[in-house]
Amino acid sequence: MFNFGFIAVVVLIVVILVLIISNIVIVQQSRAYVLERLGAFRCVWNVGLHVKVPFIERVVKKVSLKEQVADFAPQPVITKDNVTMQIDTVIYFQITDPKLYTYGVEHPMNAIENLTATTLRNIIGDMELDQSLTSRDVINSRMRSILDEATDPWGIKVNRVELKNIIPPKEIQNAMEKQMKAERERRESILQAEGQKQSQILVAEGEKQSSILRADAEKQAAILKAEGEKEARIMAAEAEAQAIMKVQQALADSLKLLNESAPNDQVVKLKALEAMEKVADGKATKIIIPSELQGLAGLAASAKTVFDTEDPKV
């Protein structure tokens, strides 16, 4: 027969173990659990191992402490100059107090979305279209400040708010595209004009440098030519001077030899006759012969006649 008492004890132990194991809770990093006892808030469990009392305590909310992102759908807003735009926003927030987040507001994400839309309409309503399109940083800063203050009682901290898209009406988009196209064309024209200006400047600078180089080359050529002509004249003068010196030296040497050989009057007169012969070879039509040379000339002529008529065979 089975021992029912033993079986009951075993079953009881198993049930107790199951209850204990099922009530052991491990909280992961960057998470927090909100615990209630008999419907009332008891505590917040942070990272680690925890055990709750069965049937009396329960985890009512598991909260992530990481930074979260909420991307809301586009909201219609009206500017100060009555232009309706569609703007969608992105909010970066973090839960700093799990208890306030659990008990502060019902459906906190819906509350944040509605608060964001209301805040955005209030801010854009005080701006004109052009200002709203160019003041994203201002709008983001103002929205973050307002939302952070409003969500603080909910245990939520708003870190950043970004306007994801600003979509104006279609006709305004077309006008903006035309304006942007005109602006691009204007900038392109300016760039082309600047390019042509720079090109002309470079061409003029190149021509200037070329003219300077040509003038410098011509100057150097003229200097070299003048230097060459000067050197040629100097060399010619030196050559002529040397020739004159050689002639004078030869004449001096001949006179020296004549003096050393003690020539008589007849030799001197003969030299004078040779000089007269050279003179007669010139262009002069009249030659005056000194009297002392006339006799010698006649003697020379007679001697020449005798030698010419003499028979060479004798």
C-alpha cells in the first residue's frame, strides 16, 4: 500500500519549490521593476536578484531606463501669416523615475504626443512662414524646454526634440523651388563671371610677363651686340696698332742696319730713289726730284740702257 502521507509531503515540497522559483526575479541592466504589495506601491527593483512574496506582491510595470525615441506622425500647424504646414517631430527621452512613470499619467506616450502637438502649434503660431523654415534650432530648443518641464512630474526627461520634416503647401513648395532655382542660376552666373574675370586676369598677367621677358631679351641682345661691336673695334685697333708697331720696328731695324753698315752717299741716294719710285706709283701727276738725285737718276738710266743692250752671250 502506498503511503499517502509521504506523497503529500513530496507534493507540498514540490509546490513550495515551484512557488519560490517562480517568484525569484532577476532584473537586467538598464531596467527597473515597479513592485506592489496588496495593490499598493512597495518599491522599485533595480538590477540584481530579487524575491517577491507569492500572492501578495506583484510586478506591475517593467521600465526601460535607456534613452528612447518617439517618432510622431505629421501634425497640421498654422503659422502667424495663416499658412498651414505639416510638421512631424522626433523626441528623445529617458525615464528617470519608474514610480512617477507608472503612477504619474495614464498612457504616458499618448500624453507626450498630445503635449508635443500642442506645444508645436503654440510655437509655430507665433512665427511667420519664412521664420519657421529658418528657425529649426530655436523651435527645437523651445520645445525641449517646455516638454521637459511638463513631463518632469511623469518621471520623464526630454533630452532632445527634432523637427523631422516641415512640409508647406504645394503652391508654396513650387514657389520655393522656383526661388531656389533662380538663386542657383544667380550663383552660377556669379561663378561664371568670376571665372571669366580670373581667366582674363591670368591672360593679361601672362601677356605682361611675356612682354617683360621679350623686352628683357631684346635688352640683353642689344647689350651683347654692343659688347661684340666694342670688342671687335678694340681688337681691330689693337691689330692696327700692332701692325704699325711692326712696320715702325722694321723701319727702325733697317735704319739700324744701315747705320751699322756705314752707307755712303750713293746708297742713301739710292734709297731715296726707291722712295721716289714708290711715290711715283701713286696718283700724283707732278713729282719734284731733288737736284742731288737727278744725276744719280741719270746714272741709273744709263746703266740700265747699257745692261739692256749688252749681248748676253758675250
